[in-house]
Amino acid sequence: MELTPGNGIIYENPDFININTYDFNLSENSPCINNGNPNYFDSDGSISDIGAKSFVNQNCQINGDLNNDTIVNVLDAIDLVNCVLYNNGCNICYDMNYDSGFNILDILNLINIIIN
């Protein structure tokens, strides 16, 4: 049986942090991020990652806490909407789906985190 690329199957380098030191955590550019089973979610509310360990963005204290008040709520969503609409105050933490852009998909991911 031959496997073909799709959800949960990739033919790309998984882009681990450092395989020489056995650090199999995913780097922020890994194609494994948010490409696992779409029926399961990581602790950050995003679609599951491929692999044993979920990607954790080391630059952001609490995923979704964009205003750094230690609470993920509608105020963070407002900050993200301002980022998307006006490109104002955006940083790597605002890229909720790790696609290197700021758009409605990031807002939807944040809303998913808030309601879960």
C-alpha cells in the first residue's frame, strides 16, 4: 500500500529543532504544524500537529494572549482584528495558524481557543 500526501502524511523534512542532539521538537517552520488529524486539537486550540510533540511557540507566553494580560479573551480578539485590518502592532504571536501571515484564519483560530 502506497501512501500519498494529505492530512497527516508529508514527504517533506519535518524540520525538527536538532536531530543531532535528539531534540525532536518542531521548529516554527515545520510542515508538521497544524497538519495532523483535523478532528483533534492541540492544547493551543489549533489542529493537531503531526508527531508525538505539539509545537509550542517559545516567543509567546500564553498562546492567544496577545495583550499579555495572562487572560485569553475578547480583548485579544480585538487586538488581532486591529492587526489584520490595519496591520497595526502585529508580531509573531498574532500568527495563530503559523502561516506567516495575519488574516481571518488567525482570528478564527483565536476564537476557537477562546470558546474552548
